Amino acid sequence: MANTPQSKKRARQMVARTSVNKARRSRIRTFLRKVEEAIASGDKNAASAALQAAQPELMRGVSKGVVHKNTAARKISRLASRVKAIA
């Protein structure tokens, strides 16, 4: 348990940060799930539109430190290739 005033403050800040980061991560997952559902339905237009919406959201997660840059790039790349493969 935190003893010094600084460590108590840090513990409070960590709780606030954790909730914000959790919300950001959840939002990113929602956008990715929409892309996955569009790919599964086979609708290329909907899938590409969902991917266009998901890309900035993922990169925003990178800039906020929720997701690693390479992880986001890998996810975008794999989703883009799957969208492109839809007949």
C-alpha cells in the first residue's frame, strides 16, 4: 500500500488512467469487430468503410500509448489484405 503522499497521488492517478485506457481499448476493439463482421458478411463496400473508420481509431490508440505502433500497423495490414481479398 502507498505510504508517502506522492505514492498515494500516483495510486489515484493510476486508477484514473486505467479507466481511460480501458475505455480507449474497448473503443478500438469495437471498431475492429465492425470490420470483422463486415468481412464475414462478404460486403466489400461495408468492410472497406469500416476499415477506413477503424484505422484512425487504432492510430489514435498508438499516440495515446494504449497500443504499440507495430501492433496497430500489423492489425491494419492484415485487415486491409482480408478486405481486399473479398470477391
